[in-house]
Amino acid sequence: EEGLVRAAVRHLKETVDIDLSGVKTWYRFMEVSYHRPAEVYKGRSFPEQEEVSTFFVPDLSHSQPSEEEYRARVSEIKNAVDEKALGEWKARQDAKAKEEEDKAR
């Protein structure tokens, strides 16, 4: 079970950039067993088999930041977005000025 949780944490980080590595409690929510018939896929044979998918739900009650941590993080993100937007605006202004300068010559 621990290996499945580690795999889920890794998959979430890689696919949607959500880090749940600090979550200590995971609840086994559901297990789905299904029959996979034999098949040939891209020239490779796969035998008939039973497969199981297990769904876990993380206990996020201890993962919430404090109000102070939350406000600091929001401020950090806002500042980063503002800096990026300002940089892009300045680059456009510089490009316009250069274009007008080139036209004036």
C-alpha cells in the first residue's frame, strides 16, 4: 500500500505539479477489479488477466497553511506575476520604440 501511495504522489507531482509528499494519512477509498481480455497491441501479445485499480483519498486536514503562510504565498505569487507582466510590457515598449526609430531613419 505504501508503494501505491508513493506512486500516486509522484504521478500527481509530475502531471499537475501538486506536491502531496507531506500528507501522512491516506484512506483506501475504492478498489476496482476488472477482467482484461487477451489482446494484440502494436504487434505485441498481452495475455488475459485480472487487473485492480486502487483509489486513495489524502487526508488534507493537516496540510492547510496557516493564514499567515497563505497570505505570504499569495503575495509571493502576485509579485512574480506582476514582475513577469511588467517585463513583457517593457519588452513590447522597447520593440515599438525600436520599430519607430527604424522608420524615422
